[in-house]
Amino acid sequence: MRSKRASAEPDTTAGAPRAGSLRLAPVTALILLLSGCNEPPAPPATSEQFIALGTVVTVRYFEPPPAAAARATAALTDLLRVRGVDWYPWGDGELRRVNAAIAAGEAIDVSAPLAGLLRAAARMEERTGGLFNPALGALTRLWGFNEPLADNWQPPAAAEVARRLLHRPSASSLRWDGNRLVAAGAHVVLDPGGIAKGVLLAEALDLLARHGIADAIVDLGGDLVVRGSAGGRAARVGSTAAGHVACRRLAGGGRG
């Protein structure tokens, strides 16, 4: 393969892709159902909200040093802004350049964060037997799921769907030399989809630790992670699934 360098900052069944639609344990609304958990209310918390990755991000801090919380929020905002550019397959960031190199049959150096995400996505494909497939970006684009759907949107022709599935694109075809992607299937278009949120939440935990935050909840548009506790007790979140309401308790790195 010819060599190319990228700047680094960073199964379908009926043919509709799972790659862009999988979410790590999606939680509808993630309302704190304090009344349904039969426990005292949570201690006072400071909440910060901002928009990133096309969704609302909420960080709840429990009795943090004020200056540390402000610094952590600013750093998390910057992190998600950079990742939102570099991990979006259809923009002008690093992942678009990686896909361009794959299409051209060229090797490319990949930043450590993106390489970690792509490896995690490949492992998830293997664990799910291909039900989650991060290499189906061409199918995502064909269906138009990479952009807001137009009012007159129509599903693609079955023949076009079949053509994109013909060569069975898979992240298992990725070949690495360290963080240098040296080979991939010719028909692979990488689109990690919602698994990126899980990787970002892990990064958020590390970021909070570096800024001296002991207890916090990061809610990334419905996917969340807990650092420490909610003021000395497990954090409680409400979730709905198939019409049922449940209360879950998360603590110390727990995710919902």
C-alpha cells in the first residue's frame, strides 16, 4: 500500500444498517425518578449543560470544588468538540481522511484516540456476530442516515442495498501496525455509530479524575457514566423500556 499521513487530533437484515444506529444501553429521557426509588433525595448538585455531538450533554457535580468543576466542564466541552469533528465520517475530520485512504488503498497513521475507537468497534462487531457492523458506512450513506432526512425521503432501491452488501464489508479486515492502518477491505467505509459514546464516556471519567472531581454523573444524550457516587450513595437513574419504568443504581464507573 502507498503511504499517506493524516493529521490527528484527535447486518443488516432487510438492508437497513445497524452501524449508525446501535446505542450502548440507550435510556429514554434518563429522568431521575427519585420518588420511585424509596430513598432520600440526592444531595445538592451543580449541573452544567452544553451541546456537543448533536445532543445535549449534562454534567452533574456533587459538592465539587467550584473552580475544578468549571475547569472540568471547559475541558470536557473542548474534548467533545474535537471528537465530534474528527470522529464524524461525513465531515472534514480525521475519520473522513481514514476512509479516503481505505478507498484509495493507502496506509495511514491514525491518532491513538481514533485507533482505539476503531479497535473497540471491531471487537463489538465480533462479539455481536456482525449485528453491529462499523464498516457499513456506505449503507448508512445510501439510506441517508448520515444527514437529516428530507421531507420527500424514500428508501433506497433493494438492488442498491444488495450491491453494498455484496462484498460483506467488515471491520475484521482492518490490519494495524501500531496505530498505522496498513490494510482494510476495499469496500469498507467506517462509521462507528453510537459505540463512540461509550468510548467518550470512558474518556470523560479520566478527564474528571485529572481535574480532581470525585463525584459526578456525565449524561451524553442518554448514555451516562458515574464517577464516584452521588454524594455518598449510589446514583439512581430512571429508565423506560417497553412501557416499563425501572430505577437503577450506578456507582463508581457504572454506565447506563
